[in-house]
Amino acid sequence: MRQVGVLALQGDFAAHGKVLDALGVSWQLVKTPTELARVHGLIIPGGESTTLLKLMAPIAMRPALEQFHAAGHPLFGTCAGLILLARETRRPHQDSLGFIDIVAERNAYGRQIDSFIELGTPLVEALGPGVFEMVFIRAPKIVTMGPGVTPLATCKDEVVLARQEHVLVSSFHPELTQAYRVHQYFLEMIRSA
């Protein structure tokens, strides 16, 4: 298995690390462009998207991520990571990387107090059979998807997991459950990249 990176500037990167440990995968924290260059796929965790953008600027992480993406390395953004990877972000508008052709609405499922756990439905066989648990914490909503984006899972009739080429995004936090199928799906993206 190739080396997996977890962006560790801010957010719940440790929880992703625990899932990767449970799956027996070699991984490392990524805090600099030099560390990014050592991995073959990157998870961008949930947290505060505006804070992540501010922390990325002084270390030139944005141009490093643009090169990483252009090279075809898989990226997986959860919650705030989805916001960073989206083509456009609303309510309020925020700068983003534009790596996946979606429009994301920030905090669309409510504030912290409105967090919830729900069962979601996979739309592709690669995610396994049957519903699985999803945790939503100040989650963004995928408002629109471009023609190149494939919906992979839904919850309450909303697309909450989507992919475009080598970019995977999730409105929910798969690292906070025992259902490792989304991480396994991403690891397969890295293997086949």
C-alpha cells in the first residue's frame, strides 16, 4: 500500500489516523509541502475551513496542493475538507481550491447543537451493501454537482458523498464511526491511482 497522508494543520486529523491504524495502513501527518510530497493520497479532515485556509497561506500549502492534485494524487475531504475542495462555497462565500465541481453550502445542517447521527445509503457497490452510520457536525451540504461528479451515497434524500476523478468528498464524518467503508473506498482510489 502506498503512503497515505492526513493534513494536520487543524481539525480532527487524529480520528482519521485511528481509522487508518485500525485498517493497518501506513500513514503520516502532513504539515508542510515537503511532507505532502512524500505521500500518494491525502485526507483533508473536518475542522474550521476558514482557519485551515489561513494556516495554509504562510507555508505555501495551497500551491503544493494544486501540484498534488494536478499530478493525479487522490484527495479525500470530509466536512471542512469538502468545503476546501469545492468549486464554490456559499453562506457565506469563501475561497476554495476548486478541485471538485460542486457548490457547497456551509453549516447547512445547522449549528453544533444540531449535530446528528443518521443512517445513509450507498449508491455504488464498492461501498458495500446496506445502510451505514453517518455523523453530521455543522456539516456542509452539496447544493449542486457538475456533470463530471458521481454521487456515491445519500442521507435523507441528499447526496452526502461524491467523487470526481481522484477527488472524494463527504459532508459527514466517517472517521467517527466503526463503518470504515468510506476510508476503504479512498484507499482503493490510492491503490488504483
